[in-house]
Amino acid sequence: MSNKLNWPTLAGMVGLSLTACKILPTPSGENGGNAPAFNPDKMVEEIWAAKVIPYLQQKAGPFAEVHALAKTDPAAAGAKYGNPKKQANSPWTFAVRLEGKIVAANTQSRAATVDVDADGDGKADARVQIGPAMRGTALRDSLDFIQFNDFTNQIDFAQFGKALNAHADKTVLSKLPREALEGRTAKILGAYTPGSGQDLPLVTPAEAEIGPKP
Amino acid sequence: MKLTRRMTLAAFAGMLALGTAAPAYAADLIAIITPSHDNPFFKAEAVGAEAKAKELGYETLVLVHDDDASKQSQLIDTAIGRGAKAIILDNAGADATVAAVQKAKDAGVPSFLIDREINATGVAVAQIVSNNYQGAQLGAQEFVKLMGEKGNYVELVGKESDTNAGIRSKGYHDVIDEYPDLKMVAQQSANWSQTEAYSKMESILQANPDIKGVISGNDTMAMGAWAALEAAGRKDVIVVGFDGSNDVRDSIKAGGIKATVLQPAYAQAQMAVEQADAFIKNKKSPAEEKQLMDCVLINGDNAAKLETFALTN
């Protein structure tokens, strides 16, 4: 701190004593020497309500429709519900709305989930992450205004994805009930990346409501 | 200094001019520079790139820099000197490589990077890298599941100069650290080396006999760790690697190592050559310089489909 205070004085002295000299710009002033440090949590806070939620609301389709189209014609599903600016080699990530009944819950794991039956056949159609530990970067990958090339490197890009999940957990998921979830209704706005395995599609919510006990 | 540089450039330009004046039947050359082929991952890259280059009618110059930045610089000089039309490069250091790639660019030779990023954009034409962070998260999630979300574990970290060592470690911890009952009792670098991982694992095991799992920054270190655990009669320890090598595939099938994460090395190298070809023939650059390729979790369910860093259907 005391060092910092001394700099202007020092600079003043140097300036006075070298008045005849040509002043050259200091290199540190050129390329954003005091650019703010990367703060993904703050970035997310600034865009969450203003951009993320409106984008998902406008882009999301009903889960059953999205999932059916994703199976038969991924490119068409991508054009409609996906992020057209995604990395060429990445799989599509789709924005979805999911409404239905919770038929199973795993709240033992820190990566807690509920399985939701959307079509009323009694069988789960999708698995929804309810935190606090969350997997993947589906929220990030669904947003067309977020590009990998805008970040310095993979780590910053990844931290941003994690910050989105953390924000959803902090503001929405941590407030959801954890007990006696089976039989309740669930209403989700979020995103998912279809997997190749036999596991249920894993939806990451940006908004979530769980109804009262039946 | 500046004068010498100009003269060198003029000399290069002269050589390039000679190159173009050469008879038309001489095929264009693509240089393929990677770390040592001792690690099958880098070998798969070189083989994949070479096969694609030949298929597209190029001659190839395959070189290894052994993760030595000054050797890499010499090899790039060689590629420029031989009149290469493009360089496919898995580089020897995110910072040290920037100048070498710039040197090639100044001499009119475009570089197409694979596997590892460099800390600059606008120097290489393309940087096609595995999404190491996404892959590390896949590996860590599987590790957490196998560990039952609790217990003591060890992390083996890769070579410090390689950005991927740090990215993978960060990806691992972003997942694992969310589980307070998982405790890291040792974290050491074994520099991507199998023999080093073996000896490090031996001593870690002596100091921490109560470990339940080992998460490793790559497959060669996972193989070394597994050999040490096996020799100590500790086949109960859960080991997870990264790369998707045939060695680890065989270990998974035999019930040894539990999982790894496949980086599509072969496909990545081929894609780099395709982009180089488009650039050479039509001056067409890829839409984005930095391109990420997703990794795939390999465990007992799909190990049988893995062959030379590619999944068959």
C-alpha cells in the first residue's frame, strides 16, 4: 500500500527532472495492463436475469418434442432448440421445458437428482439435477451468446460453465424441498445434452419448481 | 539483430520461391511434429495425420520434439527449410511455442496445432484441442461414483509445462472437491511417465497405506501406478486415467484400472490435416481458430469398442 502511494510522487519527480526529454508511453499502459481479473461469478450474476433466463424461455421446447426430434433429426432439433454457434465437434445441447411427476429421487448423493415422468406413463423420461454438486456444462453450452473463443483458455471457459451451475444452485435449487419428493409435480426450465449411454437424459435446471406433497 | 532477422527471412523467402519453382510432380510437404512416440497417444496423432496427408496427396515429414522447446524450435526451422506447406504440431509448451509458431508464420508456413493450446491467438491458423476440462470432469465423476463419494485418494499430475496437466487437475478438483468426504492425501507430478509413476506410487503407498483410489492425469501414469499397486498386493485400489490408450483398455477389460477418458487423438490429427489442406489449396481458414473436441468416458461398458484412440460402433 505504501509503495503504491509513493508512485505518483516518484513519477512527479521524474517528470520534473526530465522535462526536456520526450515522453514515451509506458508499455504497461498499452494492452490493458489493469484489465479486470476474470470473475465468472460476477459475469453470471450480471447476465442471469437479463439474458440467460429470457434466452432459455424463448428457446426452450417441451421435453417430449425436443427429445423426439433430437433422436430422429438432431440437426433440425439443433436449429430449433439448440445453440447454432456451438463448437462444430460438440454434441447439440437443447433448451427444454419439463413438466411432470417425480417418480424417483436420489438425495443421498451430493449430486442429487429427481427422475421425472413427463408423458404420464409412470416411467421416468428425464433426470433432473438438483445439486448441490452438478455435472456438466449444459447451461453454458445452450447459450448462443457464449463462445469458447471469447475466453482466454479452457479453464476460464470451464469456470464460467461452473459458475452458471453454481448460480442455479444458489438461487433456485438449494431452496427446493429434499424430503418425500416422489409423487410431487416438477416444473423445470433448463438444458440438456443427449448422452450416448442408456442413462436417462440429464437436465440441468435454470428454473425449477416442485409442487406440494400429493 | 533486426538485420540478421531480415536476411534470414529473405533467405527463407528465397527458398520458398525455389520451392514453388520446383518441378510440378514433386508433392507438397506437410511437417508433423509431436512429442515422443513412446507414448502411444502421440504416436496415434502422428499416424493419423500422416495417413490423412498421404490420402490427400502430400508428402510428410514426421518429427518428434521430446517436449524440449529448443529442439522444437530447430525442428520448425527444419520444416521451414524443407519448404513445408504446413506444420501439424502438438507443441512443447504453451509459452515457449508461441515464438516458434510465429517464426514459421513469418516464413509463410501456417501451423495447425493439435492436443495442446498455446497462450496466444492469431499466430497459428488452428488450435484443435481436446476439451480436457470436460474430459477431466467425466473422469472425476466416474471416480467419485466408484469411490462411493468418500475415502482417501491420491492424485498423479502431469508435466507442469503442459497446459493440459493443469487443466485436467483443475477439472478433477472442480468435481471431487464438492465431496467433503473425499480426502486427497498426496498429490505429486510424475511428468506423464510410467516409470516415474511406478516409483512415486510405491513411496506414496508406504506413507499412506489407507488409500482407496488414485486419479491420474494420463494413462501412462495410471499404468505405472497400477503396476505398483499390483506389486504391493493392492488390487483393491480404484485407478482412473486419461487418454484412452489400448494399454488401459486392456487393463479395464482384465479388471485392473477402472476407467479412463478417451481423447479422439487420431480424428483430431486428421481434422488438422484437412484444415491444412483447405488452407493450402484455397487459402481457407477454419471458422474459429480454437476448436474444442469432446472426450468420452471409457469404462467396462464400452472398453471393448476402443481401438487406437477411437471408438468403433
